Amino acid sequence: MNHIVIIGFMGSGKTRVGKRLAKDFDLPFIDIDRVVTRKMNLSVKDIFDKFGEPFYRALETTVIKELIKDQEQKVISLGSGLPMQEQNEKYIKQLGTVVYLKGSYETLKERLENSKSNPLIDGDDKADKIKKLLKQRDPVYAKFADIEMITGDKPFEELISQLEEKL
Ligand code: S3P
């Protein structure tokens, strides 16, 4: 199925942009993190704490495999870490058109400073963790992208109209 697939770092705006595209194109919106946390009835942090990260990653993979078979077109936001898992590579490519919301380190750091907790960047050295993870992840996101949009450098409405033109 040719879903619209949104990828990008934490704080890049995947949910906000995804929800808006879904509204404008009259499609359902799915956030994979939400599907996983609903299945488990636990927060991401609690799943990481109780069962470990590999267990969470396995659940993400189960969900994208289900979505490949889903015949109803959707806008799908992938958790930031999902494209980093090698086992997901072939599935992401089958999901649909991939949009990478690319944020600069400065933009993401600012947005994540006061964000809800995320097990991978929590702690005193949040800025360093963001920098390191972003460096690892940006080339991987770029590799998957059919469309790359810079986020944080222009008003939201402008981002949406430019993106919708490309889709
Ligand atoms: C993660 C990002 C989160 C969530 C989990 C792991 C990551 O998703 O999947 O906490 O590895 O960066 P968001 O990108 O929606 O915050």
C-alpha cells in the first residue's frame, strides 16, 4: 500500500505534520508509538523499563508489518528509532512514500529541552545525547527519504503547503 510515511528525529514534528496531512487528504492518521503503547497498555518508558528496548523494537516491527498489508491508505508516523533497526529496512521501503522531516541540532535541542521524557535522551547530558544520536540517525533517515523537508526554519503553514505540493 502506498501510505504516506513520516520519519525524523524526536521533536521534528512528525505527529503534528502527520495529523495535518491526514486531515487535508482525508486519510486516517496512525502513530506507531501510540499503537504499541495501546497494545501494551503501558507508556514507552514503562515498556523500556520492564521489558527492555529490544522488546519495544520487536513490537514496532510487528506493527509496520501489519501496516504493509493494510489496504486502506494512511498517514503513518514512525518512532524516531524505528528506521535505525536493520530488521525494519525492507519493511519501510514497502510502506509507501517516505517524508523525512529534517531538523537542525539547534531546533531539535530547543524543542526537546522541555519535552516529555524519552528514555534515550533523558538525563543531565541531554544536549550531548541529542547531538550524538542525530549524527547517527540523520544519514539513515536521508537514505530512506523520498521527500526531505527542513523543519523549524519556516512557518508551519509554509512547510505544509510545500510538502503537500510534493506529495
Ligand atoms: C524513540 C523515539 C520515540 C519512541 C521511543 C524511542 C527513539 O518516538 O519510539 O521512545 O528511539 O528515538 P518519537 O520519535 O515519536 O518521539
